[in-house]
Amino acid sequence: MPNELQNYQELVEKVDQMKKQDKMDLSSDQDLSIAIMNLVSIEEHFFFTANKTGKSEYYDLLQEVRKMRGDLLRKIIKEYEGEVWCISKHLLAASMRLMEVGTKQHKMGNKAEAEDLFKKSFDLYSLFWGINMKLIKTDDVKKIDGEAMNRHDEEKKGFMGKLGALVKKAIDCCIE
């Protein structure tokens, strides 16, 4: 299979092939990615608690959680180049925060705002998987005509829309 993805169908075929070859247990990896999101949040809470209370012991706890987060992230991100490690961590952290803000907006009755935040959260989460499943390269992130990914793209959902649809198809948390 060529390195460059020519269209969305090729992207779907690549994911299907990965699943057939058992290269990834995507449902377990999805659970792990959510756990990692929460560990990043715990790190943040230890940081703020240390500063609010003046107790430096919370920084020690932060380091313990940080080490655990790094160990777990290595289970998903086996190979990376440049700053993909940090990008991945920040994609998960931002996705989690947008999800939480969206949930608060939804509770306050601001459903349109909440849905916009939820979409952005899922777009970031999808980008995390697209990068770490090596389904995208920077060469693939191009817009040809408005929201089209390439000249053969008839749906024109844009890169994030198509990547999100792929993640929905590829990661089924109900598979045991």
C-alpha cells in the first residue's frame, strides 16, 4: 500500500487491514486513551492544589502520576517523530477539556454551544488516532476545493470530518 493516502476509501481499507492483522486492540487502546486523559487532568489538579495549599508534597504526587501517564502513553504511541509525543499528549488533554466544558454548557442548557465543543473535542481525539495509527501524514492534510481532501472527493466533509467518521468506524468500544 503506498505511503500517501489517495482518498477516504483507501483510509478505511488501511484501518480494516490493521484490524485484520491484529496490529492494535483498538477498544482497549481507546479505554487507555481515556485513562490517559484523566491522568493529565489529575496532574493539573495536583499542580493547582500544591499552589493553592502551599504544600509541595502535591508536586511529588504529580510526578508519580506523570510517570504513570508516560508509561501508559508508550503503550499506544510506539513510534513517533519530532514532537508527535507532546502533540499527542496535548491533543488528548485538549479533547478532555473541551468535552468537560461542553458537558457544563449542556447542563446549563446551552446545547448548541455544547455540541460545537463536543464536535471540536471529537475532532481533536480523531486527530490523535489519525496521527498515532499512522493514517495521516502532513502531506495528506490538504484542502483542494473547500472541504475536499483531494480532487476525487465527492462528499467534501473535510479532513477532520472524514477522520472522525473513520475513528467512529474503527474504534468500537463495545467489542469485547
